[in-house]
Amino acid sequence: NKRNNKIYVVAQEDDRVRIINQADNSVLRSIGVNSTPLSVAINSKTGKAYVTDSDSDSVSVIDSGARKVTQRMFVGNNPVDLAIDESEDHIYVIDQDSEDLYILDGDSEDTIEQVSLDKRPHSVIFNPFNGKAYISNQGSNNVFSADLKVGFFSSSINTDDFNAGETPSGLALNKKGTKLYVANRDSDKVSIIN
């Protein structure tokens, strides 16, 4: 959390999120969430942390000031990853079982839209510089580039074209948002996409 220099870590084994003080690595609070938390993302503008609870088909909302769960939003059948667009206060949630992307409003906590994805979507990352989200689809060996502000997918990038693209999984952007890094699980390689 950029506002208070705290680190939020999901702990699957006991269905909790731990808040860690970045200065001395001490655990400040352990917060219970729903079953099998997988991912956490924080909106540093609103101070809310969002956690995918994959076995509970939900997203837990944590107030970082109060350090407690304030809301649970039910989303799909197996939410596995999420990303935040802080400028729009939108949360993008990947549901692997239904192969959908849920776009949630951070203020009302309602679902704005549900968009079909490709086979076995795994990760999502939002690029604040161009307003696009990138979604890795493990079952189809591609990454979707999506302009979510206008509500459609602008292109599909086949990671096989980079000779590294078997089962694209984790995603990361460089600081300027000009390069996308894709970790490909089954080929043990990283694709770098401009």
C-alpha cells in the first residue's frame, strides 16, 4: 500500500491476509477472509484492498485504515486474480472456471460488466499509462490486450509467436508501462512484449 508502506500477503493455508510493516517486516494484523485467497490488489487512492477468495466465489474488501473486511462481493465460480484501475475506481477480476472477466465498481461494489475471455484465463494486469488491461490465457497460449474503458478487446497476442509461450501465467509491466513481461509456466521462459 503506497499510502502507508504496508505489504498485504495472502495466506491460503489459513484463509487470511497478513498486513506487514515494510520498515521492520513485523506482522501488524492477520485478517480472516473467505476460503482459499489467491490474489490481493490495493487501490492506494481509496485505501481498499481486494482479495480473490477462489473457493468461496467471492472478493473480500478490506478497509486498510480499519484493517478489517468491510464487504464481500460474489463473483463467478473461481476468481483467481484481479487488478485495479485507480483512476476509474474499477476492479477487474479473472474467473477461471467461467472464463470471464468481471468489471466491478469500487464505489458501489456492483458488477458493471461481464466479458468472455479465452481458455483458462490466469492473470490480469492494468496499465495506467494506456488504460489497457492484459490478460494471460493459459489454455490458448495467448495474452489479451483489452481497452476496458470502451468495453472491448483490441487485440490478442499469441505468446507462441515469441517461441516462449507455453501456458502464459504471471504478468508484469516495466515502470513506464512500455514493456509487458509474461512468465510462461510450461516452457520455463519469459516473453517480453512491446
